[in-house]
Amino acid sequence: MEKNVTYIALFAALIAVLGLVPQISLASGVPITAQSLGVMLCGTVLGAKRGFLAALLFVGLVALGLPLLSGGRGGLGVFASPTVGFVIGFPIAAFVAGFIVEKTRAAIGVAAFGGALIGGVLVLYLFGITGMALILGKSWVAASLLVTAYIPGDLIKAGMAGFITQGLAKLRPDAVLSRP
Amino acid sequence: MSTPLSQSIDGIALQGAGFDIVGKPILSNLTLTLTEQRIGIIGRNGSGKSSFLRLVAGLVAPSHGTVLVDGLKPATDRKAMLSRIGILFQNPDHQIIFPTVTEELAFGLRQKGMDKAEAAQAVVALLAQHGRSHWAAQAVTALSQGQRHFLCLLAVLAMEPGTILLDEPFAGLDLPTQNRLTRALAALPQRLILITHDPKAIAGYDRVIWLEDGRVRADGAAGPIIADFTAEMARLGEADADTDLTF
Amino acid sequence: MLTLTSPFETPLHRVAAGRKLLGLAVLSIGLFALQDPWTFFLVGGLVATVYLACGLGFARFGAAMLRPLWPFLVILGLWHGWTGAWAVGLMIGGKMLVAVALANLVTMTTRLEDMIDVVERAASPLARFGLQPKMLAVAIALVIRFTPVLMDKAGQLGQAWRARSARRVNWRIVLPISLMALDDAERVAEAIRARGGI
């Protein structure tokens, strides 16, 4: 159905926009990229399957050579670089986030926060750290030390995903496909 | 203006048609036969005009009654509608799907069954016909707002429909662009059904239907209905401050 | 929408996309398995030569695309400098650079339409799972079309924010931006249905 295709495509575009728009500073002055927030929202708003496809479409287009990753990165080189784990983890993170929102019966805001936390932070970092460990030839623990600085920011992002999903559910209840 | 369009013989027929959203009636009891070449649908915002367009186009199915286009149901017979009904929405950014002009124009043609090569040729011919061959490889983002409007019109014309429905096509356009669009529309051989809240747009039309609260308030020759409509709108504008909440 | 394909024409541009991707896959696996430093230097030198042979502008562009890797090179340098395992560090860092450079070479010499063609052909067996090739083509086109549109709207929202607040734009703007994505998705779905659906 057309709505599936357009929702998936528009949210893939949203991930790109949240990575490319430079003016978003997330926590009082600290400029963090909002791109993973976009990945979280794919899952929490569109649900597991569509969120997965949206993030997958995004990753696919990066592979095809579009500079959609934050910082204007893109192309096949990304998949040989240390951040490859995060990029490959995007669709799975979205899936897990969406799965949690779909299956829990908690209020949408809380469910979205939980989904964003487990999918968008825990699962994403699992993939990201593994990728980093492989490319840099370090142990998993060593690689995880490299990313600890980003974790607090991403925890806050999960909270934001909760608020935003809740807000969207109020404004466009029919469009939040994770809770039809 | 006589044209040998075999498709427009039957026309559009509504019989007791109604449309509800979540139980709330937006359009009620419409019985109309639309065969004229230039038809205007006029009404205030919220009168049901846009729902009327979607009903006739088959984008929504009627909640009551029937809607027929050339004897077919537009909501179910989508493939047949491609050559019968074309739609021009208000905002080009909500209609243009592809990033380049050629891809956008070829899309509808491929939908009709043409293969890649045929569609490409047809696009070249269409652009040449309208003196815009140099638009072929252009990115949509490089076109001005008026040019994007025209691109949407071209995309509709590429499908060669018998009838074109237009939803407030002049909204937000500057005067030169409005004039250009008016001229382009006037030259079209297709039946045009133009939905608007601005009486100037449908001044010379064959038939005007005034919709109010989802019902036909007036239906007939353009002149008198436009005069009544303009007077009523002036009266409403002076009467109150529109503070009542309707929901 | 700008892609990472280099505008400087090179002989590699004429090689078929599928062949380049296959070659990249083979070379990448080989590179990963490579242990001997001298062979590695040879390979690295070859890659650099190919870049330079394609033109100075091209090579400069290629070097710019390697820039995001420098923090990792620094980390590797510090790490291996600390432990004294220089040779290992150089190999890891070097392999990373060459692997990325090779992959970027394909990206820079292949047009987006050709890449999309490869993907569509590769995805055709998925048609039985419900993925019509038309859906994929439209989905890709929509992302390319709407990323700049959403960015413009995000920019306008930012301006509307700054017109009413002395404070910097913060995360709350993601809500209306997401709203625009949702609304655009609805309207474009309708526009597609109006033109025959997918």
C-alpha cells in the first residue's frame, strides 16, 4: 500500500535531515547529532517492521553513495570504517524500539522511552562497539571505552524520543503506526 | 469549444452521494450529473469542497449513495481512472514524487503500462509540445514555485485524462503565475472541474455549484451564483468575529 | 540531491557498477586476510596510484573522504604507542585506510542511477515476498526528493523559533519536524494513489 512506502521513505528522509541539520543542539549547548534520535523515532512511531525498513532504506542509500550520515558522510567507505557497526545497527535498533512499543501496554511515552533505550541505545551500541572492536583490532571491552563519553547524551536522547513520540501520538493519533 | 473526447460523453454522476468522517457527515445527499466543459465548485473553507474532489476522484469511497465516472466506480476501478481523471492539488510539493522532471513525468506513463523507452520518448514529446525541452534533466528543486505548479500540470496532462479536477490551484501564487496558469488551463481541451473559494477563478465557467455545509446551496449559470456568493461572503465577513467554537 | 560521485570523469566511471562492486568485495576480503606488511604496502601504493592516475582533483576529493578517519588513527597511534606494538598498529590503521579508500573509489566512480539499477536487479527475487521493484524505485526517489524538502522546512521552523526566542534552537524542534514528515507521508500517499498507486 502506498502509505507504507511513503511513511518508510519520509522517515528515512527524517533520519537524514536530523543528521544534516547542524543547528540542533540537544542538551543545553552541547551539540550532539540528532541522527540516532531519528532512528529511535522510526521504531517508536512507525513500529518494528516499518521502522526497520525505514532505517534499512536509509542505510541502503548511504551505501549507494548519498552523503546522508551526520557530517555529510556516505558511500561504501563507511562500511569499512570503525563506525560501521552503528550504521548496520540502525535498522535493528529501530526494529527493537518498535517491537517494544508495539508489545508493551504502557503509555506511549513510557513505552517509547523504554524502546528507545533498549533499541536505540543498548542494541545500537552492541552493534557499534562490536564493529569498532573488529575494525580497530581491539577487544570488545577496549572498544566500549572509546564510546562511553557518548552514552549519557544518548540516554537523554531516549528520553526525548519518549516525549516526542508521546507528542506525535496526541497530535496525529492515526499516524503513529506503532499503536494503531 | 468542441473536442472529440470520447471519454467525456458519460461524464460524472453522483446519486444521493454522501461522505462521513468518523460518523460526522461532511457531504450529504449529492445528486449531480456533471457533463459541462468548465465546472466550478465554490464554497467556504470547510464546506466540503476538498472532500467532494476526493469523492469524484475516487480517493475516498462514498459513505452513502453512488459516484460514477463514465459508468465506473472511481474508488474501486483505480486503473480505469488513470485515463479519465487527473488531479491537480494545491501544493506542488505534496504531489511531486520524483527528484527530476523526466522521472516525474514518466511515472504516470509507466503506471499506464508503457515501458521505460516508450515513456522516455513520450516525455520528450510532451516537453517539446510545451516548449520546455530544456527541463528534461532538471532537478525539481531548481524549479521556481510557478514552474513546479506547471510540472504538476504536465504530469497530469501526460496521462491524457478526460477530466481534470483542480483543488484551489491558484492559492499562494503571485499574479503573473496566476495569469499564466489561467491561460494554460483555458487552452486545455479536457473537462475542468475547478474547486475554489475565490469567485474570480471561475468567472467564465459553464456551470457553478455552490457547496455549503456539505450540501448544494446553488447550482447553475456562473454569473448569478457568483454574485450571490460574493454578497453572502461580504455579509458574513461583516457580521461577526468568528469566535464560536464548532467542536 | 548531491551524491558522492565524482564529477571528474575517470576511466573507472565506464566500468560496470556490478563488476566494480564484485571486485571491491573480493579485494576487501583479500585485504582483511592480508598479514604480510610488504604485500600490504604494495597494495596501498597501488590504490594511491590509481587515485592519482584518475586526476589530481579526484585524488584530493578522495583524500577528503578519508578525513573522518583521523580520530581513529590518533587513537590507534596512542594505543599502540603506549603498548609499543607499532607494527600491529600500523597494519590495522593502514588496512583501515586502504579498505575505506578502495570502497570510496567505487562510490566516487559510479553514478547513483547505476547503483540503483544493480540494487533493483539484485532485489528482483524478493518480489515474491511482496517487494515490488516499483515500490523500491519509488521509495528511493521519495527519500532523495524529500530530504531537501524536509531540510528546508526544518530551516523555516528554526527561523520561526528564533523569531520568538532568544535561546538557541533545541531538541523540541524535532517534534514539528517529525510532524511534517508524517503529514508529507500522508499527502504523498494520496498523490500516488491519485496517479494509479503502486
